[in-house]
Amino acid sequence: MIEPDNLENGKDLYDFMKTLFPLNRSITGNGVRQTLRLIKEIIPLEIIEVPSGTKVFDWEIPPEWNVDEAYIENPADERIIDFKKNNLHLVNYSIPVNKTLPLNELKKHLHSLPGKPEWIPYRTTYYKRDWGFCLSHNQLLKMKDGNYKVVIRSSLEKGALTYGELFIKGKSDKEVLFSTHICHPSMANDNLSGISVMTFLAKHLYTLDSDKLNYSYRFIFIPATIGAITWLARNEKNVNKIKHGIVASLLGDNGNFTYKKSRRGNSDIDKIVPYVLQQNTKEFKVIEFSPYGYDERQFCSPGFNLPVGRLTRTPNGEFPEYHTSADNLDFVSPGQLGESLSIFKKIIEVIEKNKKYVNLNPKCEPQLGKRGLYNSVAGNIKEYELALLWVLNLADGNNDLIDIAVKSGLPFDLLCKASEDLINVNLLKEENIK
């Protein structure tokens, strides 16, 4: 059941997605710049350009791709496929073309989905010089033999890869990283839901008093794969500051949440996210790391092995609409977007409060009554007083509050309150963030 405030918050997220939906995004180009400029109207985003040809580990920034128009005309000179009507019609990164072809030759460059005859697939050719069009299978079946005019007015020129970054300074230089990809054209769940949720999460954090944030927060809006590789190459010396990280995507459909663990499998974020989902959702799934998916595979590559997991609803490739024109604005809902934003806010709350403590009086139980913390009649231990005992017993510098909450079955916020009270009477000290 979606809470009413999720519906209200989700409307702003959904409206933002509607604004972004028509833009022709790719791994480079003006559609990415337009997207980042619109995000910058909401949060103070830094927009960064990395020139084409720049070496980033084993990769190289490709030429920048932009499109003016692309279409196919049938033998009767009727325009039957038009990029301006749906930017999924053009295979992403298609080279310029201006030729007339017989249908049997043209079909070598056409892509459709026979099993979903009304949908248009999404296809790319980033690193191979080629061209093509995507169309519904019903459109393909209507094409008769004859000569077809094919026009693609695109450019592949020296330019830049563009990405956005926002850093919010907290009390510690240890960072929480949120990453989402921005390279897909008109698809709502993948990737506009991630863009929208991360934009409004950053807006929420930016309005808070940074002096009260225990961690610093970094949001990056990057093209998939090459963008993450580029960011890591440019920030290699500082990634050791990342304490927690989440790759965010696919957050607007009606599926349950799925958390994919970091490569480490036992990072703090790998227990924080499942705990938050357990406390706030009816059903969810936790899966182990694999080197396939989104940019978690770059952050978790063995040379970095960062504590970065991934949070989605239905994972990539596990819903029929994935990478098709059916992943449109009707496929997502404000309520689901609002709930996703709320989950991320709760994750941040737990990250901020989840600490390790050391018991300053570890030899037997301290007398809590004389400190005003233990007022129960013998044999009638209240939940709060039980929380005091659990914190004292497990506060050995190794267990954090999530560990204590899981072992005790007590509410996280109650354990936070018990910890604060024990600090106030000098029975507990907080471990520094490491």
C-alpha cells in the first residue's frame, strides 16, 4: 500500500520525467547536456566535459554523436519511419546515410520484435560504425517490395562525454555515493526513474543542515559503462573515501524492490539496504553480486572493489517492456516513484544513525537504576530497558546498531535512543567513522 505522501511526492518526480522523456539521450551528445541542464534547475549540479579520445583505463571516449533527422520513405515517397516521431526508431550511434535501397537490402538494417509486434525495440551500435532503424513488427510486415529512401543526418565528431556531479559536504570526508545512468532515450523506467529519484533525493539532502550530516554525499549522473569508467579514471585517488554506495535505476514500475549486493557481499550497505526494505516493504529480494548489470560492475571491479550495491524494483531484463517503446510514461506511476524516493530517504537515515559503540563499563552490567535509566519492577523489563541491555552487551566496537537490531529484534530507532542515553551518562562512547 502506497502512503499518501508518496503519491504527492511522486507527482513531482513523474512530472520531471515527462519533461525529460522526449530528449534523445545517448552516451554523448546534446541530449545528455539538455538533460543535465534540466537537472541543474533543481540541484546545483556541476556539469563536466571529458574530450573525445581521452584514454580511460582500457577504453577511450568515443566521438560525440548528435542527430538532426532520420527517416525512411517507401516507394510512394511516404515517410513511414521518422526519428522525430519516436527517437527509438534510430539505432543509437548510427552513422550518416543517404541512399536508396531495395527492401531485401534494407531489412539487414531493420530491427523489430516478432513476439511483441506493436513495440519498437531499443538498439545501439556505440563502438561499431554501423546504422539501422527500429520499428514495430507490424510496421515491418506492411513494407512491400520496392526501393526505399534512407536518410540519417547524424554526426560523429570530436566532442566530449558529459556527466553531472553534486557533492554535499558533511562532518566526515567519508562519502556515500549515489550513481544513476543518463544515456537512454525515451524510456521511462530505464533510465528516467533513476534520474528523477536521484535528483529529488539530492534536493532533499541539499536542503538539510550539512553540519548535521555525519557523511559527505556524492551524486553522479553518468552515461552507463563508459561514464562510470570515466568517473573512476578521473577520481581513482579518492575512491577510498567511499564508505557506502548505491547504483539506482528501474524505480518506477510496480515490481517489488530488488537489492543486489556489492562484490564484497558483506559491506555495511549490504546489510543496511535489506534491513530498511524489511522494515518498510512487504516483499523484497536480495541477490548476490554478478559482473553483469549496471555500473555496479565497474565500481565493484576487482581493482576497485568498492562497497557499492544496486537498488532497483524489477531488475533489468526481467520485465517484457525492458528496452522497448513499451517502457513509456504509462509503465511507471507517481506512487511507485514516491515510494522509491521514501526508501532512499530511509536508507540515508539509517546510514547516518548506524554507528558502532564501545561500552565504557564492560565488566558486568552497570547499575542503571542509580543513573535514572532503569525503573522497572523486577521481572517486568520494558522494551526500552531491554534496548539498554542489548546495546551495552554488544557495544564492543565490532557490532553496529543494525547488528544489534537484527540480533535483538528491537526497533532501530529505539536502539538509537538507548545509545544516546547511555552516552549521556558516560557508559558508552561512539566509535569514529572509519
